[in-house]
Amino acid sequence: MSTITIPLRHMASAWREYAQRDGVTDPDVELVAHEVTPGKPRTGYRPAFKVPGTYLSIEIVSSQPHRTPAGAIRWLTWMLERLHDNGNITLRDREAS
């Protein structure tokens, strides 16, 4: 799997480019966490998402790594909801919400 690392400020555009199909988030996108230094979990975790049907994982770099994989995924979930709330991305079909 290839990893593309992006700064936080490009998260919405990367989400729209890689995770959305026809303007709505692909339900098979998987939220994950990557070790900052592979094989060394003490260095922390970065939030990422895996794109279905490709061999891509998009890793988001913010100022501080998260201490746990769960913390990185929770943060990513929270941030995606905020981006959805302000209209930068669409997480679900408006009719389904």
C-alpha cells in the first residue's frame, strides 16, 4: 500500500479527491492510524484514511502525533464531522441523513 502524506490544511481537498465518489463519501473508506515511526509505537500515531479500490492510504500530519491509534481515529472522525458541518466535504447523502 502506498501512503500519501498531506498537511492538515489540505485535508478537505484530499478527502474530496480520494474518498468521495459523485460528491458523497464512499462508505468503504476506512479510518486508520499510522505509527509516526513504523515499528516504534511510542513515537505516536497519525490519523489516516484508506481509499477503497486503490492501494492508497492518505495520512494527515498535524502539529502533534496522537498517543494511541484510537485517539488518532477519534480526532479524524471529529475533524471530518466539522468539515461536513461547514460544507467543505459531504460525508453522507443528504437524503439519508
